[in-house]
Amino acid sequence: MRTLLLLMLMAMLPSAGALELSSRHHPVGVGVPETMKLSEGMKADDQGQLACSTCHGVENLEKRKREDIEEIRRRHADDFLRGGPWKKLDDFCFQCHDEQPYQRLNIHVQLDEQGKPGEENCKYCHREVPDRKHPPKRGDLKLRLPVERICLGCHLNTPHLNAVEHSRKPEEEMRKRMAEAEKTHQIILPLGEQGQVSCVTCHSPHQKGVIDPGHPAGRQVAERPVEDGPDYQPSRWSPIYRADKEARLVELERTLGQPVNLDYRRLVGEVLMRLPAADGSLCRACHQFDD
Ligand code: HEC
Ligand code: HEC
Ligand code: HEC
Ligand code: HEC
Ligand code: HEC
Ligand code: HEC
């Protein structure tokens, strides 16, 4: 589901004059199947097809100018997408689409209501369930795939901007800073088999509480339930951020041959992170920023 969203939410290329929709925008002018029930307030057009007004509560949106869209969105916070504002875009999609087929098993939900781990989930990644109280040495974890590849069956290697650029081996200087951060924050920042930054360098694959919180591998940020994922707020700077990144992004997409998500929103709730990113702590574990 997320992948679909990411594909669709890619910023549209700016263009002067009439409103052009990005190729990633939701299809318009397609028939609504009989089996699909639209929620109240949403109507197909005379031909039973999706029109702009089916989803958007803005009159003549198709005739508006590109440069006015941000302002229109701000003024129509409630009905730019009908029934909004939507905290999670998925919920808007489920006004028409069935939720079930899109649900993927979130294997990071690992504790039951009693706080006990369900072992089936562990086995997606571990051939044998490791001892949580006395974690084995890294070489004895019996992971099904090397750490740097274990997330990629379910996630793209481009889950967000800058993930790909990060799969590099840190220089000596940075490795020293990482070792210091591991000590100061009592965390781990595990690298891939060739010493490169990988998903688990920044993310913990485990729900908080699976690994003893007194153990460095068990220390992590969990500001939200893992089921909910991280939370973002639209950023005031989004148009600027997008314009700034557009050229690099197009280039990156060409290189990768696949679309890349644009992170132009402000992070307000984090989960599965080894250190908080919103306040820069995570970044500073590796990077030194000049004031
Ligand atoms: C099936 C629902 C649906 C229909 C029909 C639809 N849209 Fe959208 N539209 C969306 C969603 C979802 C978004 C993404 C909203 C977001 O980013 O929060 C969106 C975003 C947009 C945006 C903002 C994106 C941007 O980058 O500026 C514009 C403009 C837009 N739609 C115009 C239109 C127009 C014009 C039509 C008719 C030709 C149309 N839409 C029909 C669902 C729809
Ligand atoms: C107003 C109802 C409505 C809403 C809201 C809606 N869709 Fe759709 N969607 C449709 C219809 C109708 C079709 C075309 C018929 C079909 O494929 O079932 C469709 C088709 C699709 C397709 C298939 C496109 C293709 O080219 O085959 C995807 C993917 C999709 N929607 C995703 C989404 C996502 C993601 C959202 C939320 C951002 C969303 N839809 C919101 C009605 C809706
Ligand atoms: C999505 C894949 C994934 C799942 C699911 C998963 N693990 Fe892990 N686990 C890893 C990876 C990768 C590492 C090595 C990096 C690290 O320590 O975080 C690891 C490390 C560990 C460690 C050693 C921590 C350390 O470094 O000292 C323990 C203990 C562990 N897992 C237990 C579990 C248990 C128990 C479950 C099920 C409740 C589970 N894991 C589910 C991927 C996973
Ligand atoms: C078996 C499939 C699977 C594997 C393997 C997997 N994930 Fe996930 N992950 C999911 C699903 C499903 C979600 C829920 C959101 C979604 O649908 O994208 C998710 C969500 C996340 C989130 C967002 C937080 C949240 O709770 O929604 C992060 C971060 C994440 N995964 C990191 C990782 C990392 C790091 C690895 C590798 C160690 C990994 N994942 C391996 C299926 C998987
Ligand atoms: C340099 C650090 C870093 C690396 C490397 C990294 N991420 Fe992330 N990731 C983040 C931050 C920061 C967030 C947003 C905060 C959060 O999830 O709480 C995030 C968010 C996510 C989300 C949630 C997106 C959403 O909006 O729901 C997923 C899924 C994810 N990462 C998967 C991955 C995978 C898979 C990899 C490896 C291919 C990876 N990340 C590599 C820092 C990183
Ligand atoms: C685990 C260490 C680590 C963490 C944590 C980390 N980075 Fe990086 N970052 C790297 C490495 C390694 C590179 C590759 C280039 C280099 O050596 O400088 C890189 C490169 C970058 C680049 C340049 C990408 C390009 O275009 O080449 C940016 C921008 C960046 N990081 C920002 C961030 C931000 C923002 C955060 C916090 C959310 C963050 N990094 C967290 C290690 C890290």
C-alpha cells in the first residue's frame, strides 16, 4: 500500500498555466466498478466515472493554476480530499477501496497484548529465535539474509530520500564519531557485511521491548505504536523543498529506474529508530554539522 502511495504522491512537475496531473496521480475518468461502494459525499460523474469532484471538494479544480494549488490546499484543509483532513492517506483510499487486500503483515508488531513476543514473526528474519535476555553475538544471530539485504524483500531500497546514498562505508573519521555515539547513547549502529551503512544502522527491526531495554540493541525511539508508523505534518517549506530537490530527484530516478519518495514533510512522531531524527541526534551520530 505504502508503495502505491509513494508512487502516487510523487510531486508533480511544476508547469505554468493549465493544471496538468502527474503520471503518478490517481487515475481519473475511469469507471467505478459496481462492486465498489463510494462513501457518503463522493459521487461519480454522469457516466459513472471518477471526476475531480469525486475526491476533491474544490470547484473547478481542473481549471485552477498550478501556482495556486498550495494556497487552495491550505484553504481547503477539510475537503481538498473529501472528508478530510486525513491523518493517514490510506484511510482516504479505503473510502472506496477494500482495506483487506492491501493490508500487509507488519512483522515489526512483535509483542502480544501480554507483552510476549510471537515467535513466528522472528522467523521471517532469524532462522532460530535468538535469546532476548542474553542476545547472542552478532555472528551467531542466524539471519536468513545478510543484514544489508534482509529488509529488501518487503521494502524498496528507496523507502525514502537518501536511503540509497547512505549505503556507503563511512570514512575513518565518521566511524570514530559513531563509536563515540554508541558509547554516549548506549546504542548500537550496526553496519553491513562490507562495513556499509544499511537500514538497521538507523532502524531497529524490533518492536520496543522485544530486546531488553538495558541492552544497547534494545534502546530505541518509540514515540508511536509500531502499528501506526511514523507521523508527519505537512511542512510549510514543502514547495521550496520540492523545487530544490526536483533536479536531483529526477536524476536519481533515472539512475535507479524507479520512482523515489520525496520526504518534504516534517517528522513529528518516530518509531523503530535507534536515535531520534527530528532533533538531529541520529544524524549527528555520524555527521558533523558546522554551526
Ligand atoms: C480517486 C480520487 C481522486 C480523483 C478522482 C482526483 N484526485 Fe487529485 N488527488 C487525489 C489524491 C489522493 C491526491 C494526493 C493528496 C495529498 O497529497 O495529500 C491528489 C492530489 C491532487 C493535487 C495536488 C497535487 C500537487 O502536487 O499539486 C491536485 C492539483 C489534484 N489532485 C488535482 C486533481 C484534478 C484536476 C482532478 C480531476 C482531473 C483530480 N485531482 C482527481 C485524489 C484524486
Ligand atoms: C472515490 C473513490 C476512490 C478513492 C477515494 C480512491 N480510489 Fe483508487 N480507484 C478508484 C476507482 C474507481 C479505480 C478504477 C477501478 C479499479 O481499478 O477498481 C481506482 C483504481 C486504483 C488503482 C489501480 C490503478 C491502475 O492503473 O490500475 C490504484 C493503485 C488505486 N486506485 C489506489 C488508490 C489509492 C492509493 C488511493 C488513496 C490515495 C485511492 N486509490 C483512492 C476509486 C477510488
Ligand atoms: C525484520 C527482520 C527481523 C525480525 C522480524 C526480527 N529480527 Fe531480531 N534482528 C534482526 C537483525 C537485522 C538483527 C541484527 C541487528 C540488530 O541487532 O538490530 C537482529 C538482532 C536480534 C537480536 C540481537 C540483538 C543484539 O544485537 O544484541 C536479538 C536478541 C533478536 N534479534 C531477537 C529477535 C526476536 C525475539 C524476534 C521476534 C520477536 C526478532 N528478533 C525479530 C532482524 C529481525
Ligand atoms: C516480511 C516483510 C517485512 C520485512 C522483512 C521488513 N519489514 Fe519493515 N515493515 C513491513 C510492513 C508490512 C510495515 C508496515 C507499513 C507498510 O506497509 O509499509 C513495515 C514498516 C516499517 C517501518 C515503518 C514503521 C512502522 O511501524 O510502520 C520501518 C522503519 C521498517 N519497516 C523498517 C524495516 C527494517 C529496517 C527492516 C529490515 C531489518 C524491515 N523493515 C523488514 C514489512 C517488513
Ligand atoms: C540514515 C538513516 C536511515 C537509513 C540508512 C534508513 N532510514 Fe528509513 N527512515 C529514517 C528516518 C529518519 C525515518 C523517519 C522516522 C521514523 O521512521 O520514525 C525513516 C522512515 C522509514 C520508514 C517509514 C516510512 C513511512 O513514512 O512510513 C520505512 C519503511 C523505512 N524508513 C525503511 C527503511 C529501509 C528499508 C531502509 C534501508 C533500505 C532504510 N529505511 C534506511 C532513517 C533512515
Ligand atoms: C550511521 C551513520 C549515518 C547516519 C545516522 C546518518 N548519515 Fe548521512 N551519510 C552517512 C554516510 C556514510 C554517507 C555517505 C557519504 C559520506 O561518507 O559522507 C552519508 C551521506 C549523507 C548525505 C549526502 C547524500 C548525497 O547526496 O551524497 C546527506 C545529505 C546526509 N547524509 C544527511 C543525513 C541526515 C539528514 C541524517 C539524519 C536523518 C543522516 N545523514 C544520518 C552516514 C550517516
